[in-house]
Amino acid sequence: MLSQALIEDVLTAALETGGDFADVFVEDKTINTISMIGGSVDSALSGRDFGIGIRVISGLFAVYAYTNDFRRDNLLKVARQAAQAIRGTKRDLTLDLRRSILQPAHPILILPESVSKAKKIEYMRRAHEAAKAYDPVISQTSISYKDEDQKVLIANSDGLFVEDRRTRHRMYMEAVATVGNEKSMGSSAPGAHRGFEFMENLNIEDHARLAAHTAKTMVNAEFAPSGKMPVIIDNEFGGVIFHEACGHGLESTSVAKKVSVFSDKVGELVASPLVTAIDDGTIPNAWGSSTIDDEGTPTQRNLLIENGILKGYLIDKLGAKRMGTESTGSARRESYKFAPASRMNNTYIAAGSTPPEEIIANTEYALYAKYLGGGSVNTATGDFNFVVKEGYIVKNGKIEKPVRGATLIGKGIDVLQKIDMVGSNLGFGQGMCGSISGSIPADVGQPMIRVSELTVGGRKGE
């Protein structure tokens, strides 16, 4: 991508004013997106993003600059401009970059560039046809396809010089049901850190029918009750509550600044003893996995909570300096236009031993949130509000009827402490996570859990 000699010169220029540490992030990323509405292609876009980010750290202060002009004189200029914000003593350095050869942890068999647009559209049309044929109430479909092939080079003044390649595929399938003036939507959006073999092995029709099922079920449902009640949250994307309401509070971005409810609580009981939570960037070919993070540190399996006890945080290099510890391989960014920050990879609540059907059978009354949608979270306090895309009322140990319009309202740390049953059916869902370093792919996961009491927003009282 860039020569080692040029990278050494850029790092040297970045440290001329006395910075303690400098790094560069070089990115060459190709993205293809196709959208289809009602079975017809609406748009097909391809793009390439190429650039370099340069960071200088002095003590706990960091400066970040980026450019897509790769001429030598411009790169040195940008590096020196970043260095000007550092008030130090000019010094001469001799850097010794040592190239590391990565052993790919996430094998890619079929690169997206080798597959024609026509073939990609064929898979999308299969999704449309399966969703539309599910039931006459399905009035519209929307299908999106995306592939991304990212090559990165990361080097720093400690001698690191490493290159990595990440290839991801994702398909978003949405179905709309219409009955009279009522409309309801369902969706499914599987993705992976894989080549096009992911699409070839994906049961597209099942995912499309799942989206149609949610749409049909909810358009005919009664409105959900409101008030405080037990809530059962199903597996897979149900883990978004832990990710948003608790996971962000475990990132050093907030922990190191003492603005997280989890700051200084390692060793304390912060959740039900039934809860063990993990962030693992090493899961083979998972949507949020990578071989190294965006600072060049190998990703790892990080135990966050064990049997309710807080065990650790997610830490990047700057967070490690602030906290007097080591990086956990958790630095991530959307692109070279963003400085890295501590972020989640694949975050999940570990499986328990209770079969999910036993959780339902042992519940007298509850809202059963089968699929969750979007929401809002205050990461400083953990207060959240999430939409239930597909919900049901459980009564006397049985799923009684579907309900729509429900929202879950609460505080992350309270939910952790009120989990009184954990299922055995661990599953994962894919999403895009937004924070100060941009939007990144992340897996969320959990088995079915039961929360003893949670505020439910709906349209009628119990």
C-alpha cells in the first residue's frame, strides 16, 4: 500500500515536536451496495475509499489528522501539522519498523470482486419472491445487499508494521404487511466477515419468510399493555439491550473519564449471579470479528462480567494510558477519517442451562419480546428505550397472543440485576454500532433471558 520507508518518514515527522507516540492507519476500501424495492433494482453503487490517518499522542493528549493525498510531500506536511499541536522539544529519531505477517483468522474463499452484479441481484430476487409469496397481506418488500473489502496497513513508532484484509457481506430483507389502513414491518439482516460464500450458504428464503412472518403477525395484533411487568427477551438480536445500555459503559472511552456507571467497579457485583458477559473479537468469521484491531493489536476474548461480578473493560491504547493498563484489542473505527476508540466487537451474554420453553412455562405473566428493533440510549447513565418489533403476551406459562407497539424502558445496570432466568439457546444478530469513531459492524447476542420487572410502554393498562 505504502512503502515502509515512507511510513517511517511520516512517523518521524509526526514526532518532531516531542510527541510520545505516533501511528498511521492506511486504508483502501471497496464497497458495493444494491437496493431492490418490490422486486425491481432501485440503485446499484460501487465506491472506493483510500486514505491515511495520522495520530500523535503526548501524555494523555492526542491529535488526529487525515488525508487522501498520498504524495510524499503532502503526507509529511499533514504529519508536521498534527505535530504542531504538541508542545514539546524537537528531537531526532531513528525508527525501526518490524513487519509482522498475520495468519488469517477469518478465511475468505470468494472475493466480492469476482462475483457479477447479476448474480448478486439473483440472490436478492430470491429474497423478494420468498417474502412476497409468504402471505397475501405482504404488500411490499425492500431488499439491500452490501459487500465490503477493506485492506489496512497499521504502523506506529513502537516498531509495529502490519497489514490486514477484512471482507464482509450483509443482506437486509424487509417486508411490509397491509390490512386496511394498518401497516406493519418485519426485517432480517444476516451478515458475516466472509466472502461471497456467505451468500451461497445463506438460507435466504428462511430469512425473507421470517421478515414476512413478523410483518403479518404484528399487523393483526392488539396494542401492547403498559406498566411494570416481567419481560422475556429472546435470543440473538435481543442482546442489543446489553450492547447499547451496558456495553458502551464498559468501553474505556467513558470508563477512563469516570463518566460511566461502571467506572471503578471491577470486582463488584453489578449483575445477577446468572449473568456472564463477554466481548470476543476472535470468533471465526463473525460479523464483528477481525484478526487485529484498528491499532494493530490482536483481538481477543474479553471477559467483562462473570457470575455477576465485573471483571474488566474494553480498552484501546489511549484508554490504556489513561487507566494505567494494557489494550484489550478493542480499538475500532469506521474508516481512516476517524481516530480509533475503544469499541465492542461481538458482545454477548453467555448461555445458561435453562431450556427456553421452560422459561415460558414458568412465567405467570409477562411481555415476550421475540425481536427487538431500534432505540435510544444515554451511555453515561444506561437509560434506554427500545422498540419491540415482534411481541407477545405470556399468561399462565403459555404464549397467549401477539401484541404490537411495545417499548422497553429502563436502565442497563438495573436490567442486569433483575435477570432471574437465563436460557440455553445462545444466538447472535448483526448490527451497525455508532459512537465517536463512526459506524462499525458488531454482533450482539444472548440466550433467552427473563427480567423480573421492566417498564413497558404501550397503549393500554394491564
